[in-house]
Amino acid sequence: MTAELAVELADLRGWARQVGRAGSDCDGLAGYLSTNVPDGDFGRILSLITGPYEAMATSVREGVATDGQRLDLFGTSLTAVGHDLARTDARVAQDFGVGARITDDGRVSGAFADQGATTAAAPSGGGESLPEVSFGWLFDKACELISWVGGPDLQEWVTEQIAGDVEKASMQASAWTNAADAVRSCGGNLSHGDAAIRTVWTGKAAHAAGSYLDRWLTALERQAAAMDQVGGYLHDMVQQAVDMAQVVVDIVKEIMSIISAGWSMASIPIYGQIKLVEKVKDAIKLVNDARKVITVFWNALKLVIDGIEMTVHAFEAESLPSAPSLPGARHERPGVDEPGHRRRLGRAPLHDRRRPGRARPRPRRADHHARGAPRAAADRAEWRARPGHADPRPPRRGG
């Protein structure tokens, strides 16, 4: 059963402004992600995730922007509700002389001040880097000998696969974590304000607003958890990439040592050449071992891709609360509530304010022609008066 209508208007205005600030915070967070998560190009070592990661980041930015638009509309709707309640209470008090259940002391409670910081902190890297080793001419000779014996291209299949910018990935992991903290703070502020407004606002509109906000609190918590998950994925991938690259570099160093030992005996006729071929075959086994390490890493990346693609659902427009339908808000129209579009609220234009069921009067045909006749006659007279223009009408008979 819905409680009887009662509200403190100053607090309702404070609550509406707090909801509006939450919308602005989400708009700012979308810009933060655009700046700090511009793309997913982390080099060859993480190239497998580039496409799915960039698609996910775009969906998240659009979802957070939609958060901002709909929360901003929610705040505007609450303001409109407050205006309607003030007018309603004035009419009731004037017509019936009853005590006012709608008050306005002009002071906004401190409960509607934000408690947590909703501005995401600047990202910071973890200092990770891939091992850098220069092998020189011996590496080129090893690549040549391995290919000569029939083995894989050491440079293409091994060393080029461990190149990349893991520091950039680490910075973006930090950005996702900071964004999650900001979203969680935004939800915490709204939850705190909701608890406060429930003590001073009751009635059907209050119940509808509270139920609507509950859906937003659930959605924001899901989004914060999804952002934390993406940040964790990136952090784990960076650590695994560094570890994998170090293992591959160690294997390549061992390959170089084997090739060097075989090359030192190559000058011995027949025996030295046989030993060199044997050493190269041993090196090929190590190359295949390095490729297996890289393959295991790629399989781990594929699992991460599945997880990244699942986080998108928390930011899809269909997963979010729809635009509010509280008193004072217009109904949502297809294509209007998408990112990049804002809707103006307020009363209808004057020419649209007519009673329901009454069609707009159309001008009568006779009046229409009567208004246009003098102008048409004047135009014809002016045209006939121009030099060199004869009257196109045939002369009258007998004239």
C-alpha cells in the first residue's frame, strides 16, 4: 500500500541536483575512458585481443554515456515533479483550507552532498617491460642454418611474437580499475541520497522514483564489477606476456649457444659438417618448444577474449533502466535516447496546447482565396506595366 503524499520540497530539489550530478559524472567518465583507453594496439605480443578489446571499449564508453543521459533526465524529471507538487499543494490549500503536507523550508539537507569522489584518478603503470636482447650476427646465422635444414623461421615464428608495449596495457588496466572505483562511488552517493529522500518524501511518485533508482543502483554495481574484471584481465595478460617472453628469450639464448658450438666445428671436413647439422636439429627442437610456449599463451588470450566479450552486456542500452516515465518526463521515443542525443523537457509549445480530442481548426477555402486575391491582382498589374510586355490576354470583341 502506497503511503500518503508528503514531501519537503527543498530536500527534493537537493535530491534532484544530486541525481543530475551523477549523470554529469557518468558523462565525464565516458570522456575519461576515451582519453585513457584510446585503442587496443599493444604490439604483436597481444595482437590477438586487439579487435575484441577495442569493440568492448567502444561499447563501454557508449554505455556510460547513456548512463549520464538517462540519469540527467531522471534528475530533470524529479525537478519537474517538485514543481508540480508545489503547484498542487498551493491549489489544495487555497480550495479546501487543509494543512499542507508539502513543505519547503528552503534548506537542503547535507545528506544530499556527495560522499565519495566520482572523478577517476589518473592511471599509473606497473613498470612492466618485455626483455630486450640483441643477438647480432650469430642470430642471423642461426636463422639461416635452421631454415637450411628445414626448420621454421626463428625470427618470424619466435622473436617477432614477443614484441609489444606492455607498459601501455598496464596503464589501461589501471584506468579500468580507477573507472570502476568512480562508478562505484557514483552508486554509493545515489544510495546515500535515496535513503535520505525516503524519509521526507512519500506517495505514489516517491514509490515510483525509489523503484526506478533501485534498478540504477543494480546496473551501476554491475558496470563497476565489469570494469574491475577488464582491468584484472589486462593486468594478468601483462604478467603472462612478460613471463612468456622471458622463457622464449632464454630458449633463444640456448639455441644460440648450440649453433655457436656447431659452427666452431664446421671447418672440420665431413665430421664438422655432420656435427653442425646435428646441432641445428637440436636447435630446431628448441624452436618448436618456444613455439609451444607461445601457443599456450595464445590459448590463454582466447579465454580472456571470451571474458571481455561477456562484460559488454552490462553496458548495453537494453540492460540499463529505460528513460524515466515519472510525472514531468516525456515518454522515450526510438532513436532519441541514444548516446549523443539529449532531450528537452518542459511544457508543450503554445500552439500545441489544446484540449484532447479537438482538432486544430483549418482555414476555410473561401478565406484563403480572399486573402490571396488582392496580392495576385497586384502582381498581374505590375507585370502588364513592364516595358515590352504585351497583355497576353486576347482583345475583347468590339473593343
